[in-house]
Amino acid sequence: MIKKFNILLIFFLFLSSKSQSFSPEIEQQIYIGCYGSSKQYIGPEKAKSYCMCTLKKLNEKFTDDEIKEIFKQKPKDIMEATKFASLYCEKNL
């Protein structure tokens, strides 16, 4: 029984170490860009919540390399690729 538990524990630790997470630099760039453009429309407190939510949703779906490629595209294409996060977070403000 203990051997099975240890194997499961190692498996879950391996999976958690492989989980997606943006680099701090990319997180900062996304947050600053979001906050700067959102606070004038929804105020600083809601902008903070909205941008943290958006960052979390993008982080769940994309890797650093994927998000870098998305942000190299035209603004219309960027909005299309990331609108799922915006729509989700707008509803949860």
C-alpha cells in the first residue's frame, strides 16, 4: 500500500512540476498592458481583479512561446485568440 502511495505521489509531483506557468517577465508585461488599458474604463480596483483573472485564464491555456507568438500577430488576431479570457473575466467582475 505504501509503495503504491509513493508511486502516485511521485507521479503527481512530476505532473505539477510540468504545469504551465508564464515566466515572471511575461506575466508582468501582460498585467501592465491589461491594467493600463482597463483602469480608465472600470477603475483601478476592478481593473486589478479583471487583469489578474485574465492573466490566470491565459496562463491556463498558453505557454510562454504560444503567448509570444499570439502577441506578434495583428491586434484583431490577438483579440480573437484571447477573447475567451476577457469574456470570462468580464462576467466575473
